[in-house]
Amino acid sequence: MRRARPAFVPLIVFCVGTLAADRLAAAGPYGDELSKCLVASTTQEDRALLVQWIFSMAALHPAVKSMARISDGDREELNRRIAGMMQGLLTSSCVSETKRALKYEGTSTIEASFNVLGQVAGRELFADPSVAAGLGDLTKYLDEQKLRGLMQDR
């Protein structure tokens, strides 16, 4: 197989991210404002914590459980820290946006807004040079001709 161009890596990352994301609720203007507030009110460290928590939850799945060793104590600590972060965002940093989103768009807007925050955190994760290099290794196994064929009929 020929090595595919690195330009296909973002497409692959997008596809993997889409598969990993749960259902996305359609956000309205109030949910959009809440999403913006959540992203603006978190630091890079907060978003790294969110990625760690997501990883610790995903590691419970039988398909990957044997690949990741996270102690119950570590998972409990991550749960405690992420709950504090989420509560602070909803009841302090973004309280007015949260109230408006709940009033006009319902509870599903909270999930949708945190999905956006998770996507931002995931983009930061995949932007790390080590992760990007690992993703680049995937291209060794892709057939560039087949992938180019997808683009020709547009």
C-alpha cells in the first residue's frame, strides 16, 4: 500500500471523533451561548482534566478495559474533580447562560453544551505533537489511491 497524504489525517480524526461522540442534541441560540461560556470559562488544564475523565470512563468498556489500568481511587478522584468543575461552571461562571438555556431550550441543552466543551478538549488532545505523530503512523496503512477516488466524484 502506498502512504496516504498527511492531509487525510484530519479527516480520520474527525471521523474517529464523530464515532466517539454520543448523540448531539441540536442546540439553539441559548445553548450556543452556554457552550461559548463553558469553553471561555475553562482553562487548558480544565480541558485536560475533562479528557482524563472521559478516558477513565471509556476505560471501563470491556473492549478496552484490559488496555488501561485506572484504579478505583483515581477514577473517584477524577469524578470528584470533574463534578466540582461542572458545578462551578453551571452555577457560577456561566449561571446566567445556564438559566436561559434551561428556560428556553430545556435540559438537553446542558448535555449539548458539554459535548461542545468535550470536542474542544478533544481537539486540544489530538493537537499534541505526540498524539499527532501517532495518528500520522496510521497513514502507513491507508491506500492513497482509494482515498483520492472518493474525492473525484464531487
